[in-house]
Amino acid sequence: MGWLVLGVIVAAALWAVVVYNRLVALRQAVNNAEGDIDVQLRQRFDLVPQLVETVKGYAQHESGVLERITEARTAVAAADTPAAKMAAEAGLSRALGGLIAVAEAYPDLKASANFQTLQTQLMDIEDKIAAARRFLNNSVSEYNASIAQIPAVLFATRLGFAPAQFYDLPADRAAEINEPVKVSFK
């Protein structure tokens, strides 16, 4: 009888270690995915001044678009929470859309090899950001589901496993993203 009790205790302890280690691995996957997004966002952040300077040479009177990009880039740099980052990044994406729309109106700029290279890099980074967001949201979904399922739900919160936040746009920004970019030539 004593061996049976000891066996059950050992099995329960091993089971708890396996569940705990899985939660730790999932939480680390979420952290890794957040880091991947930060890397891509940083590359886009660093590319923006090059795009702005290239457009400035061709579109002197489009200062409003360039100012919005500068303001959006500043907001991204100041964002310190995931929600603030999401909102700031949405604003920067919208401002960059305006920049690309301006470029369409300037055939010489559109034909510039430098601008084309920068635009291709931006499109590549945007694709990588979208993929990284999907990966993060998948990791968050798996992690959140794991801490909410039995048996982990019985002890996950007490061990510091809190639900992670999905990377999506705030409701007010989501509506704004769906609006077409406005470009005026005054």
C-alpha cells in the first residue's frame, strides 16, 4: 500500500513538472514572437526616414504627408505598452500608405531606382510584420488555451501564468485603416 501511494505521488509530481514545463515553453514562444515583431517594426522604423528624404526631393509641396509620417514615427518611438505600440504602428502604417499614394502621383519619383528599392524593402518588411503578427497571435492563442485548460487552470495563475494579449488593432484604429488614403495637391 505504501508503494502505491508513493507511486501516485511521484506520478503526480512528474505530471505537474511536465505541465509546468509546457506552460513555460509556450510563454517563451509568445515572448519570442513579440521579439520578432519588434525586430521587424524596428527595421520599418529605420527605413522610414530614408523614404521621407527620397520623397522630399520630388514632392516639395507634400509636407503634410511627410509631417504625418514624422509624427507617427515619433508616436511609435514613445509607445511603451503593447496596446500603445499597436495603436502607434497602425498610425504609422496609415501614414506610409499616404506616402506611397503621393509617390504614385510623381512619375519621376516612382521611376527612381532609390525609391523603388526603398518601396520594395518597405513592402517586404510589411509582409514580415504581418507574418510575425500571425505567428504571435497563434502563439498567444495556444498559450492562453493551455493555461485555461484542466489541469493547468488549477495552478497556472498561482504560478504566475497570466493570459497574453493578442496583437490586433484597437477598434478606433481598425475603422481608420479601412478608409482610403486621402491625397490632395494644393
